[in-house]
Amino acid sequence: MADKSVGTESFATAVKKKVTKRLRWAFIGNGGISTTHIRAIEKIPEIEIVAGCDIKKDRRDLMLSDFGVPKMYEKWDDMLKEVKPDVVDVCTPNGVHAPAVIAALKAGCHVITEKPMAMNPQECKDMIAAAKKAKKLLCCGFQYRYHAKSQFGRRLMDSGKLGDIMFVKVQALRRHGIPNWGVFGQKALQGGGPMIDIGVHMLECAHYMIGEPKPIAASGNTWTYYGNKAANKNLVCPWPNWDYKTFTVEDLAIGQIRFKNGAIMQVESSFSAHIDHNIMNVTIVGTKGGYSWDDATYLTDLEDRMVNAKANWLPNEDFGTLFVAKLQNFVDAILTGSPLCVPGEEGLAVQQMIDGIYRSAAAGKEVTIG
């Protein structure tokens, strides 16, 4: 298997070559996540922010006053026509990803879209088709694969130290963490709750670490029992007072994915669950060894002894560092033709798995993928 590790160290600490071209960069959607992108872009000299677009006037005003975005628009068609950016960065709610991406591709722009790629697999396929027709790059903004812990896991996989993968456990669990901003509780705009919002991060990270096998079937269930109850809205927690009246997504989702190579992946994700503490982890079990993402530990047998080999040091990578990594990879792919780490096809595979879990929950039985 080819080594697909990328390593954030190279993105964060490499000496920059002289910039010969700057990409004219525009945003569709200027909510909270776009500010994380803008702060990352400050560290990437190849990018020049030229415009933004948002339907909310207060966000447009904020981008102009606090972040120095030169031009702001209410409609993306106007922005694309007048500004003609090289790259469009889509940071809208999930339900707007597909139309915004396709419009930008048709306008001749390279596009990166925030996770998840879309609302369902068909939208992903339409986006991929539009990118191919326009002969432009389409990237899905997953950042956890760039984490040093993920890179360590992928290297163990590629080197054969894990052997054949049998089982993967993916956890993205909050005891009580329903977002009290945005539209994260509205299924019509987001497509789902914790599974598509935070579960997607660890699911994609896990799929990457085990070599991106083809998913063939899914089973699962979802439960809505907490976020839609008025009695719970005053809970003392990090994010209280969410909008319970518009809460239509699941609180808890549990799923299982079967892969063509025989491996099984269990996925657990929650906004609210009566557990001891929040968990973001991936556990991989192979025939030669295992891996725990949370503490970057390789588990195997050596000299007739059970051995846990923990990475002695890894870079301290916060969310911002990971965003620099993913945006820099996209920039390099555009300007130099270097490999794009998360093309649309990989975003589609992740979407198919999430969609499979949701479809299984609705149908009450296992469903096929693909």
C-alpha cells in the first residue's frame, strides 16, 4: 500500500519558498467557522482574501470591520460574477454546501468545502461531476487526518505493523454538548445531529488510518430524547439554553459499517448521553497490533510479552494548526500539482457511511452502501 501519510509538521514549520503567485480567495458563508479559516490563512502567504458572501447583514458587516475582507456580498452569484476569485471556500450550513460548491465550480473556481461534504451521497456525486466538468479541484475540509496522532496511526498501517484490520471503534461522544448557536439542531438544514456534525470527524480520521477500505453495508439506530425537551434547556453545562423548540436531530447515534475487506467499524456519537465524560477517540484492532488514537499508543506482542508503545512526543496541534495544514495542502495542490489529500471522492465515501447509518436507523435493518 502506498504511503499516504502527510504530517502536519511540514505544514507548520517548513521554511516557505518565495511566493510567486497568490490565490484570490473568496468565502461563501461567513459564520463562525469562516473566522477559523481566516486566522489560518494569515499563516499562508499564497492566499489573498478578496471577497465574502453571507445572507446575514451582521456577518457581512463583521467581515468588513473586524477581518478586513475587501468586499462582501449577499448573493454568491453576484460575487462570483464581479470578483472572479481563483478559489471559493464554502463555510455554510450543510444544506447549502452542494448548491454553493456547484455554482463556484461552474464559475471556474477551485473549491474547498467544510465538512460534511453535503447532505447525502447524491449531492456529493453531483459536486464531483461538476468539478470534473470544470476541470477544477474539489476538496472536502476534513482536518483530523492531518493530526500527528492520525499520521502515526496511518504509518503503522502502511508499514504493516497492524496487520489486517478486523475491528475499529470510533467515538465522538459528548455528555452534554448541544450547540447553542447556529442551526446544528435543525435536521432540514444540517442533515442530522452528532453523527454528521462531530462523528464525521472521527469516522473520517479512522477510515483514513485503516487505508480507506470500501464500505459495503451499514446498520444503526438514532435516538432523540433530550435536546427537544423544554425541561432540559436550563441544564448547567458548557452550552446551556439551546433552542429546544427547533431541535429535530438525534441526541445519540450508534452505527456499524462493514467493509469489503471484512473489517467492521463501530461508530458512537452524541450531543447528549449519560456517560462519565466526553470522548473523542479511535481504537483499531489488527491481526498484528492495535492502535489507540487518544494516547497515540501502539499495542502489540514482543518477545512473548504484551507491549504498549506510546509515542514519546508529538507536536502540540490545536484546531488552528490543523486548519493551516488542510488549507496549505489545498493551496499546494492548486499551485504545484502536489497530491490533494482529501479530494471529493473521499468526502463521498464518508458521506455514504453516515447516510447508511441514518438510512438503517429509519428502516430498522441493515442497508447496503454503494
